[in-house]
Amino acid sequence: MIAKVSQNDIKRYNWYIWRIVIAGFAFFLLMILLIAFQIFGPLPSFRELENPKSDQASQVISNDNKVIGNYYIKNRTNVTYKQLSPNVINALVATEDARFYQHSGIDFQRSFTIVLYNLIGKKQGGSTITQQLAKNLFTEKTHNPFVRVIQKLKEWITAVKLERNYTKEEILTLYLNTVDFGAYNTYGISSASRTYFNTTPDKLTPDQAALLMGMINGPGIYSPINHPDNAINRRNFVLRRMDEEGFLSAGQAEEYKAKPLGLTFRPTDHNDGMATYFRAVLKKEVQKLLVDKSILKPDGVTPFDLDRDGLKIYTTIDATMQQYAEEAQQEYMKKLQAQFNSHWKGISLWKSIPTFKSLLDKGMHRSDRYIYLKQIGKSDEEIKDDFNTPVKMNLFTWHGDIDTTMKPIDSIVYCKMMLRNALMSMDPTTGYIKAWVGGTNFEHFKYDQVKMGTRQVGSTAKPFTYAVAVENGFSPCMQVPNEPITITYDDQVWSPRSSPSETVPGVITLRTALARSQNWVTAYVMNEVKPKPVADLIKKMGITSPVPEFPSICLGTFDASVFDMTGAYSAFANEGLWTEPTFLLRIEDKNGNVLYNNTPKVVQALNPETAYVMTYMLKGVIDEGTGYRLRRDYHIMNPIGGKTGTTNDNSDGWFIGITPQLVTGIWTGCEDRDIHFRSTRLGEGANTALPIFAGYMKRVYANANLGIKKNVDFVPPKSGVSITLDCGAYSQQQKGTNEVEKKLDF
């Protein structure tokens, strides 16, 4: 039996229901008021709304306006609305907020009908795009449901404020710049476009845009890398929504649904990409400069954070030339490493290299593995056992990284036997560095060998001594007996050696002596000009490492960096002007305001006549000396000067090449000087460094757009050249002088 409810009961129940509804509404209004008055914590201020905070990657920009890398905690680079493809906007609105252009931050109609939408298959979230933006910008994630309710109401208020302060286009742009695309440190549409399709947001096709917008609500489960089937289904759902909202026709939607994912996957990593060594050095330089120059944010107090503040760092690097330099290195070092491995095959390193055990011990003590084991309290014996226990590891090879199982101590041996290489190329007139290759693989060998590392320079130092001689009136045609010499200096005696197989017998000119890298004649010249002027010139030409005032510096017994040596040689090619090697042009904040402009230093290191005579002598190295294989093997026949360098025991191989438009320095060697080629034929700079220069220059010359011309020679000084360069004429002058002297009875 069903009890009949009286009218009074109905009225009473209705009143209870209305009281609950009214109380709930009043509580809701009270909560909104309390939040608005910031009882539950601060809301974004007007200033914060005008300048919303979001970690933004700083960009490294090449001289030809290409982004060659980023510094970031979150890999995010902002774009403007004009840089967004309509396909991206349409896919976002159709999927996330179909009434975006009708509401003012909160879509109440959508809030009440969301259940119905999901029932009929039009799956949509409860938040508008503006609310999601408010959450991305101003809300920290929480798993507490009570705190989340407060946050949700804050997002509503913030969303309304955003709608009042920004246009719809600005809100869409802000949202797309802040959204998280999940793995691979990908934040914002610009980063996502580059990571998944190697393109820019303005070039995204409807299916590409649909894939990326489909990832927003679940970047993990809709990842096209880890879950391609889910990604395709989600992309096709977005395409259907674009069809239903009128952004695509049914036929277009079906056509795009039938396409494969079409990924060009390029995850961004600090270890990957172009100019990795350069970017690492640049980062330290910029961070130091921001502190040293007291460059602060507009409030005058807060320092810039290179990983978060979206700075734009404009550099002198030419992206194309950088690519050519890296290609030339990879091409030849693969061959050279094979020569090195073959050279040492079957020979005991322990017996042939007296210091090998100590080198391994030092390598072990410097390793991350050793440091970690020490930190967790392992004894020396336990650490030794660990290093002799095979483990899985990843190794660098010139044919690609390999996963293998190896004893950690053997991996140290492997790395010790890997040749290293560095290259720097610069414009001698501006000082602008065009290419910088600091090592062979940044992920595995992070030490930069262009600027941070110094090595013995060997015969590449000889031109400095000859330059002092030329400044003192010596002619390249001056003839000197090529014979042993002993020099006494500051009560010390020095007698340089000369390899019998490489010694040119008899009397030779200074030009031939430099071309053929003859030690005895170079020492003779040093004895004539004395060490102090040579050391002074070396420092004047930009060498920052110590250079002792001792005769042996003429043969390059001091250490210097590729950075300094290349910069020094630029003075020969630039009429005696040393222009500071420069890689940083300017720094801008994310709004384009210039924070710093760099101006290179310029020093008149040599007089123009001396510099020109030195280019003539350095061309002799290529035409008839140790650099001749540049002509013979690589058929580079245009005006080029240069100098090879090979240090004791073939530990370091150098080549520095100069043209009027480009100076390039290259070094090759192992991490430790005691590990090296055992023959000069293989270990000399002409074999370890010169071929990389040849591969680089051939690529550069083949690209006319770079403007590096073959048919350009060094320009003589406007005042003329008083030093005789024609050795035939020089001999006649000497002969004539002798006849006069005889007649005058001198």
C-alpha cells in the first residue's frame, strides 16, 4: 500500500529542498567572495596578469638567424598569434572549448550540459580554455580534493580577469605557449612542433595539429611514440570534432584520418643538436656576464635566470659553416681513429706507455662512478672489485653509440684511446667566430677543447718568431746555414734537435725554413731577435696562457688554446690587426629589449707590412712545405697560407689555415699526452689536422651563398712593401752590395 503524501508535506519537502539550494548557492557566493577578498590566499595581481610567469627557454641564435639551441628547465619557446597555423586554433577550439568565442571565461551553459555532451559522444572537459590557462599559469597542482575545490573557484575568478585583460587571440596564444606536451621536456606549441614534426607552428597541417591538440588532455596515454594506436584514435577524434564544428569538410576529415602519423621525431636534449660544445661554453660566459655587468630585470633587483626567462642570445656562429665543420670532423676522424686503432693493434699499452697505470688510476678517480662509490662509503678494495665487474654500458663509436657489457676499468682504457679533436673558424676582419667544434661527442666527452683546454702548440708557434724578425728588417729570402745551434740565455743552455729525415741540408732561406718547419734555422732567428720580443708579440696577439721568455718558445714549447691560436693567426690575415675572437653579439630579453651589446677589442699587433710578408711566408708552407698535401691530395689551389704543428712524441697535431676571409685552427690528440701515435708519419699535424681543414674548406667554397671566395688573395699594404720578397732580386742585391764593399775595401 502506497502512502499518500499530503499537500502540507509536499510544501514542507519543497521548502527543505529550496533551503538546501539557497544555502548551497549562498555558500557558493560566500566562497567566491572570500576567495575574491583573498582569504584563502592571494589571487594573481593585475601586474601578474599583464606579465604571466611561465618558464621559457632562452634561445641561442646564429648569425644567419637560426635557432641552434636552447637553455631551459622547461623547453618552452613562445610564439605570437600570427605564427600559429589556423589548423592549430581550429583543432584546439573544436576539441577543448567549442563556445570559446561566446563566453567570458566561464561557460555556464557548458557546465550544466557537459554530461549531455558526453552522453552523445561529444567528449569535452568541464573547463574552458581560459580556465585551463589560469590553471597552467597560476595554479600549483594538488591531490587534496578540498584544496582543489578552492583552486577551481580561484581559476574561475582568474579566468574572468584574463578575459577582461586579454583578447581572445592573446588568450589562445598564451595557452598554446604554456601547455605541457609531456615527455622529452616539451612545453608549448613551438617546442612540440619541432620535436614531433621538425617544423614550426605556422606550418602544421590539420592532421599534425589534430595530433598535437589531442595530446593536451593526456600527453602520456596519447603519446605518438609510446602509444601510436592511442595517438591515431585521438587524432581522428579531433579531426571529427573539426568536421562537426565546420573547420573541415567531411571529405577532408576522412582524408586526414587515413594518413599515417608522419612523425619526424627529434627530441630536444642539451647533449644533442648543433654546436653543443659552443653552447655549453656560451652558457657559462653569458651567466658570468649577467652577474659581472649587473644586468637585472626591470625591478632592478631580480637577476635573470638563463634557464627560465626566455632570453635571446645572438651569436656570430654561422649555422651552415658550423654544420660543415662538424661534418668534416666526423668524416675524417672516423678514418683517423681507424688508423690509430690499427697502429696500436697487438701492442701492449702497459709495456709501451710507462705511465699507463697512473693514467688509468687518474681516469678512474675522476670518473662519476668512482665519486659515487666513494660517497656511499665503499672501500678502495670494493671499488676496485666494482671496476673489474662487467656491467652494461653505452659507448661512443664513430659508427654510432653501442650498448655493450664491459668492465668499467676497460671502458676507461677505451676512452683513453679515443682521439679528440677541436676546430674553430673565424672571420679575421670582424673577429666573428663562424664555427666551433669543441670535441668529438659532447654526450660522452664534455670537455671543450677550443677555449677551455690548452695543449702544446709545437711548430704553429714558429711564425711568431719570424714575424719579430721581419719587423726587424729580415727578408724571407735571407739565407741561413741549416746546422745545429746552441743558445745560452740567462745562464741556461739550449740546443734544439732536428729530425735527420726532415732536415733540409745546406743553406736555406727563411721562407723555406718556415715552409719545411726547420728547427735549427728557427732557433738561429730566435737567437738574433731574442726571446722577450717574441714573448711580448705572442701575448699581444691574444695568447692568454703563460709564455715564458725562453728561447724554446720559438718551437712551441708553451701551451695555448685553439681559441687563442686561431685568433693570433687572424692578425696575419688582417693587416696586423688582432681582433678579439668574438662569439656573442648581443643579449635581448623575451620582449626584445637589448640587455647587452658586445664590441670586440682591436689591437695593432703587427705593422701591415710585416703581416703581409708573413702571409707570403705562410703561403710557402702550402706551396712547398709541410702543408703541401692540401694541394697534392685535396686539390685546393687558391691562395691559402697555413702552418702545421707536431709536438714531441706526436702528442699534438695542429693545422692553422689562413685566407683573407677565414682563419681556421684545428687540433687533434688524445686526452693524455702520453698516449699518441708512435710514428711522425701518422701523428704529424699534416695527417691528423690538415685533412679536416681541407674537408671543411671544400664544403665552404662549394657554397657560394657563404661569400667565401676562392679567387681572393691577401692585399699588400697601401704604403707598399720595402722588404724584398723576390729571392732572385734579393740575391742580386746581396751580390751587388758585396761588390761595392770590395771596391771600397771594407
